[in-house]
Amino acid sequence: MTLALIVFEMLKRKAMKLYRIFFLFLMVNTLAKAQEVPNDNSTVTYVELDGPRFGATVLTGEIAKELQNTFGASPFINQFGWQVEKQFFVLPTGTTGVVEFVGLVGGIEQGLFLPSLSSLVGIRSGAGTEFGVGPNLSIAGFSLVLAAGVTVQRHGVNFPINLAFVPSSRGARFSQLFGFNAISPSNRRNLWR
């Protein structure tokens, strides 16, 4: 086994361990929140959100070498895109089930056009911690994306901050993404009945 494959396997194992720890933390946090009794009989309507995403990705393995050899590009690329989110359940404690579609274009700063599309199904706690998993399609092919992070809400605007890991036999991708979105005024008025 080459040194790159050994390093890739080590990184993949460490990332999976971190995601397991984060998922366990999220589940414990969610279960603790579920024990809280809401102070009224409110029901929450479904919310749809969308907004810009930006950040950076580090490519490893064959993908990084191919990018360097073919285009003379760095394996560190910027990402720009758009995220669409639909909440499919919301508990009175604030725990939310979400489906997200994230379309990104990377490498523009290096004169490249590297598109990717991810679809994630996940859960967000009332405190904003979140975890999602789903398919990813990019020029490198189909893979699985694992994402975790937190959404901070200030004055009706959501600020998601996420780490994503896309393992592949050709090399892993590690991304840090930021963004913002807001609930429309009509949804905000009807959020609690």
C-alpha cells in the first residue's frame, strides 16, 4: 500500500470516528430536548429555506493529483453555490427533520468549473446542531457525503456552518461551508399557531 493510501485510510477512520461522536452527541442532545415539555400546545408548520453557500474544499489522493497534473491547479479550491432546504417534521422541542439540496461550483479562482450536487437527509436539534448524510454527484463520480455542523439564528436569519466529508476510492474531499438564509415574513408569522 502506498503512503497516500495509508494516510487516506487513517483520515477516513478518524473522520468516521468524529462523525460517530458528533452523531452520538446530537442524539443525546435531541433526547434531552425531547424530555422538555413545551409550555403551550403550539404546532409548527413546515418551513422552506434557501440561500447562498460558500467555503473551501481540500481534495486528496488521485483527485488532487489529477487536478494538479491536468490543470496545474491546487487541491485547495473555493466553493460557491446555493442550498435549498425543506423541513419535513418539526417537534415542539425544536428538533427538525430536514432535506437539503446543495449545488456548488468549485475552482473558479483557478479558472476551473468543478460542479457538484449533494442531497442530504438529516436532523437538526432545537439548539441548532445538525447532522446529515446522502448522495453526492461530482466530476469525480458518485459518492456519499457526511455533513455536520450548527445553524446559528440571529434576528430571523439562519447562519449554517458545516463540515462535510466525501470519501472515495480516488481520494477524499473535506469541505467547510458557510451561508445564510431567512424565513420569509409570511412563514415567520405562521410559524407558531
